[in-house]
Amino acid sequence: MLQDVIDHLACPVCRFGLALAERTVRCPNGHSFDVARQGYVSLLSGPGAAGTADTPEMVAARERFLAAGHYAPLADRVARLAAELTGDARGLVVDAGAGTGYLLARVLDAAGPAATGLALDISKHAIKRAARAHPRIGAVVADVWRPLPVRDGRAALVTNAFAPRNGPEFARVLAPGGALVVVTPGPGHLGGLVEALGLLSVDQEKDRRLAASLSRHFTRISETAEEITLTLDHAAVEAVVRMGPSAHHIDPATLRRRIADLPEPYVAPGSFRITVWRPAR
Ligand SMILES: [Zn+2]
């Protein structure tokens, strides 16, 4: 519910606090934002980078794929880690680039009833679903590349999975003692599918760039690899492609033709890196 997180939100125009009245979110300076029928609010300021937002088709693919449980072992691992990190603090968990809210819902279940979640994503199609992914999620359309619509020092935990990272902003919104958990694809993610379908390959330089982009504001505490086996029918192969960055690069007809040539089910490795960071203060 938006009400659960409203005290932590900041006006995207003037950075003052926000209050919820009826179907409107307002700051003391009169900037106001309508709450959508589905219970989320858009706090985009200025022109949004809608070109990079997930489309309805990408969001639907992601929802189908996640609902089938393919990434459940990864989500459970992250949720357990999140519960350990927040301990008794039980505060606000901000998921920056939350998508449909799948991971955040798991994290809130593991963290216990006193934890609340704020889902941030630039795609309103994704945020619509995040708003109903868990009773303790407040869902906000926001651009993770820009200043986050969150007040200083409010989050016990920031999570960031397969999403853009904004180091200075993640550090700013974390409370003292808070932590950042980042999930990225590992080097062998999806194995032979990458070549067979002409997908964007996982950038070998990515780990180095991740460390470089965060190390000005954070210290890396731990890094773990999570390797799972994905058993995918053709529909699931199409979903895993269409929910990721390659969706913008392959035309649907070509993709379907290539998928039709694959064995079914197709067994592929799911490879992930989970890193934990503390603000360097
Ligand atoms: Zn304002």
C-alpha cells in the first residue's frame, strides 16, 4: 500500500516530504501527483526516458516466466540474505528497478511482518503489477537514473536486480547500518542459448564496471555465485529472451524461428552473482 511508504517519499520537484490525501499525493509546496486506480503513483519529474521502460509485452513475458518458478531458487537465496542483513531493523526495503515486484515480495515475506517495501521502476506496466504483488509494497513509477523520490537515510536495505544502478542515490537513501544487495547475471548465464538465438552476451567487463561504479560510495562485503538449472519449454525460452535486454534487438519472427529449431525442453544454466555492499562513510 502506498500509505505504508508515504512518509519515506520525497517530492521529485522540490524534495520535500509527501502526504497522501484521498487519491492524490502532495508536498507542502503544492506539487501533486494522482494515485492511479491500481494503487501506484508516478513520481517522474521532467521528461521520462520512456524508451528504456519495459513494454507491456516484456512485462507480461517476465510475469509468466517468474510465475512458473524458474527463478525461485535465486529469489529465495536473495530473500534469506536480505532477512539476515536487515535483522531486527525491519525497516524499509527499496527495490530499485523492481519490475513486477516478484523479488521484493519474496524479500518482504522473509524479512517478516514489520518490513515494508518500496518498488521503484520506470515502467508503469511493471509497477501496476508490483502494486498488487504484496500487501506491504508501495509502488512508484520513478527513473532509477535520476534522484530517487525517497527521503535521506530511510532504507534498511536497497535491492537491485538486473537493473540500472545509481550509487550516489542508493547511498543517500540508506539508513545508518543499511546495506545494498545487487544481483547481476554471471558469465555463463543461459549458456548455449546466447549463441543459438543471437542474444546479447553477458559483458565480461561488467563485474569490473559494477565495482568501479559503486566503489566511490560503497565497500563490497561479500560476493556469492548462484548457479541453477533452467528446464525451459519453447514458451519459457521466448519469455526469458523477451523479458531481458535482447528483447529490443531481435525481431519476434526471427526469434520464434530460432526457438522452433531448439530441442524441447531446453536445459540451460542460470548463472547469477549476488554482491552485498555497505555505504563507505
Ligand atoms: Zn514539491
